[in-house]
Amino acid sequence: MKRLLLYVGILAVIMGCRPAQQEKPADFQLPAIEDIAMYQVNPRVFAPQNSLNAVADRIDSIRALGVNVMWVMPIYPIGIEKGKNSPYCIRDYKAIAPEFGTIEDFKHLAQVCHEHGMGIILDWVANHTAWDHPWVKDHPDWYTHDEKTDTIIHPRPWDWFDVADLNYDNKDMRKAMIDAMKFWIVEVGIDGFRCDVADGVPADFWKDAIDQLRSAAGNRKIVMLAEGKRSDNFTVGGFDMNYGWDYKDELVKVFKGDPASDLFKADKAEYDSLPDNKVKLRFTTNHDHATEVEPCVQFTNDRGAMAAYVASVFPHGGALIYGSQEVGYPEPINFFKYVPVDWTAKPEIYTEYKDLISLYNDHPALRKGALTTYPAADVLVFEKTDVAERFLVLVNVRNEKKTADIPQTLVGKKSIDVMSSEETQLDNTIELQPFQYLIFKI
């Protein structure tokens, strides 16, 4: 008995010295796909070193925006051979670059996200690797070769000379890729992936990968976002969301002078190709677009950026905020290097995004209700309704005053301006200031 008690005591000490497992709080649940409000983290705007901890330190401010899923850009070791310091040039799929921190730092970030009721997904680059990834030497047949020279090539038709193109005809490479993805789901406990250049990878691979990832996750839900716009992302691959690239392109054209009603055509074209319960990610900027111009410049000024955001996320949901736009960062952000962001700048912009996402979360009709459109040239006018609520949204897409016609079915009705809480009676027309938007609850 003494020996047994001694053994139990020693075992207890050993177990007590082990680090706690990264487990989600019992009450954590990944939101339904149509209820996601996503926040994209570029670690290189948070700190020059140990940026994963810097992101964790800002978790309260991020969560307060109302977002419920964090997407973290690639944090893996970056290739040096032919490299440009791009985080999308990956040298090891199961490690973290010292620039960003350690695996324990990332597990800590995942834990604080879950403690704050947020899911966390990682960027995954399945289309290519760095030239100094071990696979290049150990498994050259895992890569695409030039037919004439039999040498590994970069991805075509792009000019991405810093990366080597993977060969999806190779079954062993596919297995290794899925194994690496499982590591982050099973060992680290993330909630899914945003898959880079998803259209460059065969849909049947995505089906195999996603089926196995969902199985490995057990009773946990995961979310899979494709950076792409192929319909087979959904019909074959099994993704939950993909990119609203066409809508974003049309958004820019409309704010430069095209008819506002063209956005309804773009929205319909994107959603006509979607199966039920799938979602397009809508945005006014992301890491790719921010390398060229930030939204406060792309849409003329801060007011234009906010009007564009309303025009982007309320017709069909799928809201994204790119970390830095909530403080109206005015310059391009090159994600190949550290770019400091002043998180105290323009608190009024932060508050406005917070208020808009609060409306998005609190009123299901606004993010996923039925859409009724009223085509016009200069003001985007639409209704969002469900069984419980009805809203009228108007967005002036011009940097000058414009008058909008109120739908005849709503003329004379009492309504509440949800941004100001003021009650009003709708007249035949309403004047909007430059880039002003109005959201009325009928």
C-alpha cells in the first residue's frame, strides 16, 4: 500500500508539471457560416517581433469590434532561396517563423481567441512551397516540371518566381499535405483554414482534405474558406465560403462612377452560382489590395470607405475586416515587411465599424435576410427582411449630395434610423450627404 501511495504521489507530481492542453472553453462554439464576421490578422502590422503575442494582447479590442472568427495570415518559416520575404513562401508547414513567435505563442493566441468566443483559422498555402522546402530535394517528383528541361518550375501563369509549383498528380504529396493540415487541427486546435490560391489546386484534392479534416476534428466544427471563385470550390471541394472578388471589383467601379445598381447584378451573379448555405466573403480591402491602396484612399476618403463597407457586407453578409482598416490607416501596407499601425488613430472610425458589426450581429435580417433591390444610378437602395424584421438601406456612392427615391410601399411609414436611434416618417424622397448611408428599421 505504501508503494502504491508513493507511485500515485509521484505520478501526480509528473502530471502536474505537464503543460495544460490547449482546450476550448466548454461554451465555445464556432458560429454558423452565415453568421461569421471575420477579422484578418497580418502579424506584420502588430509588431516587428513576437507579433503573435502582440495580437493576443489586442484581443479585447479586436473582439469588441463584434468579429467572431480570426483569420491569421501565414506564420510559417519563410523561404530564403529566391525569396522575397513573403509569408506565402513556406519552408516548413508544421513550424512557426521566429519572427512571429513560437508554437506555444500560437497556442496561447488560439486559447485567448476561444476564451473570448472567437474561432481562429490559419492561412494555408497548398499551391506551392519555398524553393528551400525539404520536399524540393527529398521529393522532386512532388513538384511540376518543365517538359523540355525537366526542372521544377514556378507557378504559371503568375510571376511568383520565389516559389515552386506543387504537382497534384502525385498521391504521396497529397497525403503529406493533408497530414500537415491535420497537425494544426488536431495538435493545435484551430478551427479551419483560409486556403490561398484555392483555384490553383484541384477540387478533388480539396474534397479529400476537407473530408479528412472534418473527420479529424471529431465533434468540433471547422470552417473552410477558399481564396477563389470557382463553383467547384463548393460543389466538389466542400468549402463553406469563397471570395467575392467580382463584387469587390464592381464596388470599385461603382464608386468611380458606374451605376449603383450594377452592384445588384454582381451580387446576383455571385449568389446564383452558390449552393444553399454557402457564403461569399465580402470586403473593401484585404492584404492583397492593401499593398496597393487602403480603402480610405481607394474610395476617396474615410466617408467613402465606410459607405463602401455598408454596400459590401449588408446585401448578403460574409463580412471581413482587415486589421488596420478599423483605424482608417491611410497608407498602403506591404505585407512583405513590418508596417507599424497606430491603433489609437481615428477612434471614431473604430467606433463606426463596431456599431455596424453590432447591427450585423444583432439583426439576422441585415446579414442573411431576403434582399429586395431598387435600382438607381447614384444611391444603392435595398431592403433586407426576415420573419421578424424589415430594414431599408440607402448608400450614397457619390462624393456629393444625392436625392434618393423611397420605395412606394414604404412612403409614409414610421421608421427608426438605427445609427442615430431617431424616429422618422419616410417621405417620397430623401437627401443624402456625400457618401452618407442610412439604415432604417421599418
